[in-house]
Amino acid sequence: MQTADMTAKMAAGKGFIAALDQSGGSTPKALKGYGIEEGAWSDEAGMYGLIHDMRSRIISSPAFTGEKVIGAILFERTMDGQVGGVPTPQALIAKGVVPFIKIDKGLEDEANGVQLMKPMPELDALLERSKALGVYGTKERSVINSANQEGIAAIVKQQFEIGNQVLSHGMMPMLEPEINIKSETRAQCDEILLAEILKNLDTLPEGVQVMLKLSLPVKPGTFDPLVEHPKVLRVVALSGGYERPEACVELSKNKGIIASFSRALLQDLRFQMTDAEFDKSLGQAIDEIYKGSTQKIEATAAA
């Protein structure tokens, strides 16, 4: 796939994006969910080796193909590793899956109800290396905990600043201002976030597009103006703590939005499974998320 092919797949491909980008503090939790307890590794390299083995198993599975999984987000170490003797991005491309890289380095402490991204002083070098490996785009996450106008405006401003840096390298930014689904002001957060994103989209030059990765809104259809916006290539949704069945139902209520699930995709996979059991479980999860991404129900009927 050339860049133009990847853009076409992201714009109109039927399917969803797999988020295989747990990193740092979330890696032990991801491994525990996979059936590997803390203590199974003696150092950080051993821990990352185990999570890479898990991701390699997923990517290598016959259930994981570009037919239903149109993209995958990688952690930097996963990108730098190999799957079946081939650099991970190239292994994905060979299966028809568009590769993305998680670029944020974690979150600042909460201020004004939000957590901004930590500084990324080495971002330009990472973007150059990622592009050389065939990676199409990036993903960068920050978190909104409450409906604070000033805080949400700062989050979106930072997301677009980083997005413009990514665009300058000829890559596609996937902006992820996540709203905490446990927030008591989620519905107000949705509305403020929508307005701020629309305002910032207006600052992009004509013909320039970004992707958006958002929490599923309280009110289905809230993000329709983003789905339909000419400067948005695709809107994808995170599961944000929902179990997979609930996440897929909520997803199906929002037209034009596809999944970019992590835990909801991987939650039933276990290290101890035989390959046949693993492939079957992964295939069932993929089918369920694919359905939520492609078979939509009317929001009025869902209300």
C-alpha cells in the first residue's frame, strides 16, 4: 500500500482500527489481562518482550487481516520490533492493515479539569524514523475529566499544535482528546469539545485533514458535524472502559464512527490458549467490533 492507498482505506474502508499501543505503566496491566502475572519478567526488557510476543501473536493470527481491521496503532517498541522476521509496520501493510504510532509520552497532572500531554522534545526524530519504516500516521492522547471551558480549549489547542507538527512530516495525525466516561459532566464535555474542535478545524488550510479519536458521546449523533467535516478524514472511537458488548452497542448508535478499541478488543485473549483457541477468540472479538463499526442503528431508535 502506498500513502494514497492508506488514505483511501482510512477515508472509506469498512472495518476498525486495533489499538495495540499499551505502554509504560499500562503494560503490566495489559499482560495481567493476557494471563501473565507480574513477576514473570525480571526487568523492563523482559516485560516489553512479553508484550511484543502478545502483539506479534495477534498480528500473525489468520483472524487479523485488512478485511475487517483497517488500521493498527503501535507502541514505539512494537514499531521497532519484528513480526515473523519482518519490521512490524511492514508486517501490517502486508496484511492490508494501515500502521499508526502512538507518540505521546504520557500525561501531565490535572489542571483545569484536564490532563495535557507531557512535552515531546524528540518528536521530530520519532516522526522521521516512523515514516521511514512505512508508518502512515500517529496517535496522541490527552484526557478531559470535567467540563472546564478553559481546560478543554487548552487540550484541543495542544492536540492541533502536535497535529500540525505531524502533518509537516507528511503523516496523518489522529488527535485523541479523550473524555473520561466516569466524568459527572460528560454531556457538557462533549458539547464543549465539539465546539473547540470545530473552531480549530477552521484554522487548517484547505485540503488538509486530520483524524479524530474520541470517547463515545452521551447523546448519539453529537459528533455528526465532525464525521461530515471536510477537514476530518475519519472519526474513530475508543472504548474508554466499557466492556466490549456495551462499547459496540454505543458505537452502533453513532453513524460514520468506527472503533479504535484496545482493551475491548483484547479482553478475552489469554497467553495459555492454544493457537486455535486464540484465533477463534480474536476472530469473535473482531467480528463483534466490525459489526458495531459498520452496522449502524438510528439514534432515535437507540434513545
